[in-house]
Amino acid sequence: MARAVYLLWAIFTLLGSANIVHGSGSIGVNWGTLASHPLPPNIVVGMLKDNGITKVKIFDADSWTVSALAGTNIEVMVGIPNDQLKTLADSYGDCKDWVKENVTKHIYNGGVNIKYVAVGNEPFLTSYNGSYLNTTFPALKNIQKALNEAGHGDQIKATVPLNADVYESSTNQPSDGDFRSDIKDLMLQIVRFFHDNDAPFVVNIYPFLSLYENDDFPFEFAFFGGGSNPLNDKGLQYNNVFDANYDTLVWSLKKAGIPNLKIVVGEVGWPTDGNKNGNVKLAQKFYDGLLKKLASNKGTPLRPGKLEVYLFGLLDEDLKSIAPGFFERHWGIFRYDGQPKFPIDFTGQGQEKMPIGAKGVQYLPSQWCVLNKAIRNTSEVPPQVDYACSLSDCTSLSYGSTCNNLDFVGNVSYAFNMYFQMQDQDVRACDFGGMAQLVSQNASKGTCLFPIQIVSASERLSFAYTATIAAGILVSFFMLM
């Protein structure tokens, strides 16, 4: 019998049946859209389906995006941005309208499989200086009440994705974990609400940040291969920071009197650029270990069993804030254009292969804006570079990044080209006081990609509209003949 089951599994694997291998449904992805040229939603949904990804978390409830998921049976967590929390906290009527427009509208036979509503995103970060402390919980309660009133409460739960900084351990031992002292009373109210409404605690865990924030952090402890000095805590052994962080939350929940509350890891991943430790090689190493761990269903030392996880993220986003670090724009498993960066096996079976890239992507013409080498006086170049980078994305030029080794001409050309591309290749965007020129030869150098920007979703709509108008004019013309 065992051999028969194995043969069936092998056959399905050979046939590339990713959805069957993903039957456990424990892995999702975050689909962020803070990009100057976002891919059309239907193309992204095609990527999800092609790669057997059955869960997705989005950061708003954009109707075009959500509607593209209709009929796919992909489980969806829709989001409410932080800047809407006060309105929803103050007005239950607005919450009912929000649910009607962003949930009920999509719930029909063959519609969108909405599972969660994320009320805010990491609203209790210390960097927000308490901006959302008084609005998050009231908004959460109002949204769940509105979901219940609309008849969705049994299937759709409201939750709040929280950064792992909402709990802490003074000794770095998971068993010393507890909710952060300044928000402890609020967190106790929220986790009790989750328990009473059968909603999960959604937490974002980033082992990469342990390395980024502490040069003395043991390198291998950020991954899943097992460090030489495991952490021992009350008879349990930890060989990676992910498990230790997760179990610090479990201990915090135990001390809150709710030890069995469901936990969902809302974000976990590794960037591929923008930092000396943010690169493709280490990202592949991290995901390989993480996905094998998830496939094993062993859980963590304190809470064995299946883990529900959303990888962060699906695509690079060139408009994300770089306040936390230059790496913020490079979390994608796929590039800005939906093309894969490295081999990855979402099933965790160790069969690494390049994931299936986006199909039907339209690119702008193959042309690059670079420094004119004939320029002799370069004293005015630095201000032009500063201008270009301030209005585009030059994070790949930073120390330890993919374009860090360019010479003067390369650095300037990269900055000029990024601005030119993000300005939709407007010819006026390749001037820079007469110091730039257009070339048709690919300006990329080694691992440093000088990108050609894509035709964005909004531009496609504009093109389609123009084409429709043009077609109407032609029809009118021929009717007059």
C-alpha cells in the first residue's frame, strides 16, 4: 500500500501537479502593489495559479485586484490600510459600508474566497509613536461586527497583522516572552477578542532583520540548517531564530491565558538586494530551509504541527519606503516584471526549479538612458544623479548590493536609466542638462540589471481606451463612406 501511495505521488510530481502537492494549503504569499509600474492583476493571478499558490494576502481591498481572484478558489486575506483605522473606529456605519463594498460584493457562487480581513498592518510598531493605539481595536471590533451582521462572520474573520515587536523577552529565552509592557493591556484585550471570535493571531517574523540590526548575531541562527550553538530553554532546543521568535509568542499567549490561540505567520521572507546580506544566494538558502521545514509539518519545539505561513513577498516594489533599509524594495521572489530570481520549490520537497514567471508582460521599448561619455566637465553630474535617485530607485547601488561595483560611468548611467524608465521612457527624462544619451545596446553589467520598465496596469487601461476611441473613429469614418 505504501509503495502504491508513493508511486501516485511520484506520478503527480512528474506531471507537475503543483496544486495536488499543495493539498495541505499551508503556504501563501503577500502580494504588495507599491510599485511605479504594477503588473495587471490578471497576470499576477495567473502567476499564482501556475505556481500552485493557494493563499494570498493583499494590503488593501482594491476592487480590480480582488475581482481578479474570482473563480480561482485562492484563499484571500484582504487588507485595510492604517490610514483608514480612525474612520472605521469612529463610525460603525462606515464599517458596514466597507464590508458591503469590499466583501459582500465579491461573495457569490464562483466569486472570491475571502477568509480574513486584515484590519491595519503592523499598527503598533514603535516607530509609529502610538498613532494607532486608540483606533485599531475599535476598528477591529466594528469590522467583525459588520461581517457578522452581513452574514459572513462564520466564514470570514477580522484580525490584525502585527510585527513581532509586540512581544519581547529580556533574556532572549522564549519562555521569558511576554507582550510589550507599554501595550500589554491592549494586547490582552485583542487576543481575548481573537479567541472569542475564533480569529487567528497574525504575526510577521523576519530573521533577516536579526542579522541586519546586530552585527554580532550568529549568522547560521538566521537560517534553518542548525547552528553550532543551539539555544536551550526549559528542556527545548532551538537551532534557528524563527522557531525561537514564534515560541516567544506562544509563551506570551500562555501568560495571557490563551495558550491555544491559532497563529498565522503573516510575513516571512528574505530580500535579494539592498544590503550585504540581502542577495539571491542567501534568499535561496533561507527559503530552501523554510519550505522544507513547513513541508515536514513538525512545527516549533513548543507548538508542534502544521504552520500556516505567508511568504513575503511575491514581487519587488520600487515605491516602498526605504526608512527601514534599502532592502525594503527587494523582498520579491519575483522581479518587478514577474520573472523569477532563483530556483525555489514551494512544496518543500527539495526539487528546486525556477518558478513559472508572469505571462503576457508588455515591456517598453529596448532602450536605455546612460551618461554621455563625451562629456568632459563632470562637476555637474552629482546633482543630476541626486535628482534622478530622489525620484526613482537607486537602492541597488548601495553597499553590498548587485550594482555596488560599478565604476563612475556605470553608477551615473544606472541612476539616469532608473529615472528614465520610471518616467515611462519619456524622451525628456533622458536629458540631465545634456549629459545623457539614449542607447539601444543593453547597459546591464554582470549581475547589475539595468531594467527595461513594463507597461503598467494603468497604462494598459489608457492604451485600451485609446484603442477603443480610435476604433470608434474608424467605424464612424467607414460608416460615412
